[in-house]
Amino acid sequence: MTLIRRQSFEKPSSSKPAALIVTALLTIAALYFLVPVYWVVVAATKSTQDLFSTNGFLLSGDFVLWKNLGQVLAYDGGIFLRWFMNSLLYAGAGALIAAYLAAAGGYALAKYRFRGSNLVFGVVLGGVLVPGTATALPLFLLFSEMGLSNTYWSVLLPSLVSPFGLFLCRVYASSTVDSALLEAARLDGASELRIFHTIGLRVLSPALVTVFLFQLVGIWNNYFLPLVMLSDSDLYPITLGLNTWLGQVDRLPEFYELTTGGVLLSTIPLAIAMIVLQRFWRGGLTEGSVK
């Protein structure tokens, strides 16, 4: 009996090579994403001369990180801080509202039956296939006629729509939001909006975090839409502002220091958001694992 029990708990030897292969692939993927971040950190500690005369992955003798960051924050009356706040507005408000709208739309398509719901969902899926660059010019012409071009609204309003987020929330709501629970809430006299805000949003929190992070990263790194919509440098996000600095390095090489320092600072909010919100993902992965 002891021998049988011991053999039943032994892992097959064939799983060890598979585990090694998976670990190796994950390590390569992690290095693929972390090496550029490491290079940015190292580059931000160097002067322009050391940036081109020393190894890109090794620190130089002259550590000027704080000097470079100080120059980034002080240049042109602190224009980088304005770009930073603009990006926070575009990405933070846009991702938050987009996640809420995606949750509301996905919940409605999953839990309400009405004529044309499949058609609406099909149109949304079609929107996922349309790249943002294809809609930038029509949006610019539309906003120009409305008098909204070169304003905060011209970048913020297109960021409020997430077809992929709506698709994800619909799929997630269909599998996790219990219809019996909604019926019980209706019998207790709760309105549909109250049911959505007290039950639906709580159950959809892992999907909401996913949509929020996707939108946050997408809006924060968006370059083409602000380039088309904005002409006033005071309205630029970080991506467009840093590109203007990079375009001046041929004339003024010290802009290399400003650009590398600015890139380092621009990665901090995304890293903080990923670290803070990852616990919601872990909770969502175990959803329904224990009955």
C-alpha cells in the first residue's frame, strides 16, 4: 500500500524537460522586456559623451543621473512636468472612463436580451480590427469642424472607447456574473443601475483592471493621435514632447541627456500601476476555482 501511494504521487519524468523548456522561454521573454528598461536606466546616468564612448549596458565613471533628471524637470520652465501632467490626464481619465464604459456595455450585452444585440456585438468586434492610425485623420477632420482640434478633448474623447475592452467584459460577464444573483437583487427591489454598481462591477473587477491597464499603456504610449490633433506644445503628452527633444539632438547634443532622463521618468507611472494592480489579476485567476 505504501509503495502504491508513493508511486501515485511521483511526477512523471517527462514533465521535467517540459518544465525546463517553459522556464527557459519565460526567462527569454522576461529578458526581452527588461533589457530595454535596464538600458534606459543606465543611459540616464551618463553624460552625452559617455553615452557614445562607453558600453551601453555598463555604468560609466561619471554618474550624472540626478543632474540629468534635474535638467529634465527644469528645462524650458518645467515644460516636462506639464507634458507629464497632460499624459496623466489623457491616460488616467481616459483609461478609467473607458474601463467603466466597457464594463457597462459588456455587462448589458451579456445579461440583457434585446433585438439587435448580436449585431451590436458584431459591430464592436469589427471595431477591434480597425487600427487607430486609420481613424486618426477622419477624427481630425471631424473635430476640426466641431472646433475641438488642438484641445484636450481631441485626445481624450477618442481614448474613452475601447472595443477590445467591451469584448473582454462581455465574455467575462457571461461566465462570472450569475443571473440568479441578479434576479434575487431584482426581487429585493434593487434598480438595474444599483445592481450593476453593487454586483456587476465587483464581479467584473479583474476584467476592469485588465481593460484599465491596456488603455493606460495604450494612451500613455500613443504618439500618432496627439501628433495629428495637437499643434500647441503646452498640450503635448510625454511621447510627443520627448520626440520634439529627440529631433533637436543633431543641433544640440545635450538633448540626448534630456531625452534619456525623460524616458526614464515616463516609465515610472506604468511600473507603479502594474505593481499596484497586479493583485486584482491574481484574484481573478482563482475566480471559481473553489466551489
